[in-house]
Amino acid sequence: MTEISVKVNGQRYDVTDVEPRMLLSDFLRDRLGLTGTHVGCEHGVCGACTILVDGDSARSCLMLAVQADGAEIVTVEGLGSADELNVLQSQFREHHGLQCGYCTPGMLMTGEDMLRKYPLATDEDIREGLSGNLCRCTGYQNIVVAIRSAAALRGGGKS
């Protein structure tokens, strides 16, 4: 067993008995109870498990928990709450950017990463940024509209 220390959604966790082979997605869900990070394909293809690690989007199903030692992680639970949604979450709600909701946490985390880093001047920019996230329900149109709207509210992306 290995000891790791991570900061997740602003809270420090020091965990002494982490199996060296435990995936970060399993650590977040099973050890920390943060079940908003969904596990879909377990191959990094679908994007449902996307989180932010030290400010960059990452697939938590492709990373071992021990690799996150010392990292600062943000999961979908760290974006906002049901009572106080962040701008991107509120725009997903406003523009119906979800249906079944399974891909939504990964879409939100990818969208959050894109909004922080890129101007997102066109819908094509947004679609390109989302190309690693799969959704079987929405056809992506309302997700693109929600991210475009969030970018406008944040001053054109890059906040």
C-alpha cells in the first residue's frame, strides 16, 4: 500500500492505504465518495471520467491514484452546487445541454478546461475541443450552445 496526499475540490486528503494499481477514477469514487466522476469505457475514449489535474483536463480512468500524489484535482462536484451553479453549469441547464446525463460531468470538465484556456471564437472551436467526449443522446448541438453562451458570459472564453 502507498500513501498519497491530494487536494480535491479545495480539500486536502492524506490517504495512507492506496493500492498502487488503483485508478484515480476509482479512488475519487470509492475512496472519497465523489461519484460525479463517471466511468464509461475505462480506456480514455469516452471522456466521462474527465477531471482537472493541476489545471489541465485529464482522463481519471487512465491515471493511477498514486500518480496524483501532490496534485490539485477538481471534479464536477468542485464546479458548483445545486444551490449555486457555476456559469457553465447554469448554461447547460438553460440550454438543455444534457439528456441522460451520463456524459455531462466529463463534458462540463472539458468545457471548463476549454473556457479557461481558449477564446472559443467559433462553434467549430468548441466542437474540436469536445471531440474527445462522447455523447449518445444529445447530438452535441445544445452542449455547443451552452459552452458558447458560457464563453460569452465569461467575456469570450479565457477567464
